[in-house]
Amino acid sequence: MINVPKVRPEVKTEELAEVIKAKGIKLRYLADAIGVHESTLQRKLKNEQEFKLSEIVRISCALSLTDAQRDYLFSLHG
């Protein structure tokens, strides 16, 4: 059995919130797009909960982030 280390994303939540606001995206829309409740997304944006990798992918798509923007906002550490 292969032991795969858990990867924990380090999210620049303040900058992410600024991008969301600048693009005029409502939190309710973004929460629906990534498959979580709006209150869950708010907790994640306050660093009270971690983003899952699948959520990061969906956020990147919903916000039309470039690879560079995604990599800046979401750093992955093992």
C-alpha cells in the first residue's frame, strides 16, 4: 500500500475575496458553483475551514483564473 501524504492548501483568502468582489461574483453563486453552502464558503474564506482540492479547481473555473492567478492564490504544501 502506498502512503500518500495529505496536501494542505495555503490560501491567500483576503486576496481571493478581493478577486471575487472585483469580478462581481456573489458568494451564493460561487458556493453553488463549487458545491458547498454559502456559510461553508464564508468559513473557508475566513480560514476557519480548509478548501478541498476539488473546490480549488471549481473556484478557478468559476472565476476564470489563469494558472498564475490560481497558483498565487492557492499554494499547496504537503
